[in-house]
Amino acid sequence: MREIKASNPIRWVIAILTFPGIITHEWAHKFFCNIAGVPVYKTCYFRLGNPAGYVIHGPVPGYWQAFLIDIAPFIINTLIAFLLYSVAVTYPADIVTYILSWLGISLAMHSFPSNRDADNLWSHSKKALWKNPLALIGFPIVGLIKLTKILSIIWFDLLYAIALLLLAMFLFKGENLF
């Protein structure tokens, strides 16, 4: 694992401000490993490095287990962020609202699987293609993951977090900002 260079302090600041999302991202991978019966050898939930967290696990027994482990952060972080937003937008505005909103933003910003997750999904999809035609869904998902990483230069992860908040506002309060 390579460390974040000191010349990139913005990444440190973002990692520190959004550490709950990083922790939950890695926990989601580990949680789905446990569900799939995949041994976990090492877990780092948060560090000031690149990557900011990781899960090292053993071989995955089948395609669906690999698929779920790879996309676990998107499922878990998005669900929890949306639940936090849902409470925040229905709660009277005070410190609790701001804390729930910060947690929601933090989790939503770290919903997208990493490039390494995308590479793993690509590899598992190629191997399973002839045995499991449903593995075809892995290829466009890999493309979407790679696209989110490219779009991160325009803060796509933050835009996703805000869009999820706006969705909660619309669904629970009938409000929107447009």
C-alpha cells in the first residue's frame, strides 16, 4: 500500500473530514465477506494513506459472492446515508440535524467501490461469463465504477451525496431546491 504524499494535504483533510464513510466502506466489504464465508486476513478501517482503508480476504467461492463483496460499499453506505438524511430532514434543525447530515455526506461520498474493486469484479465477471450468463451485469457496473473515479475530479462523490440528500428532502418533506 502506498502512502498519500505530504504534497497532497487536501486528500488528508477530506479523509479526516469523511472518516466515518471510509470506515463504513471497509466494514461493508468485511460484512459481505463474513456473509459469503470468505476468510478475512487483514482489515484496516482508516489510515492517512492510499488507500485510506482496505480489506484483504481469501478466495471467493463464486461469482455472486464476489459481486456482492465488490459492490458492498455502494449498497451499505448508500442505505445508511439515506437513512441518516431521512432522519435529519424530518428532525427540527439543531446540532443533531447537522451531525446526521455530516455523517450522511461522509457515508455517501464513500459509497462508490474503488478501482481495485472494479478490477476484481472485471476479473470475476470474465471468469464466470461462460458458467453464469448473469455475470454480464458485472461489465457495465465496472464501467460505471471507473466512470465515477474519473468524475471524482469534479467532486462527483460529493455531488452524489448532495443528490441523495435532495432525494430524502423531496421524499420526506416534499421539498426541493429547484
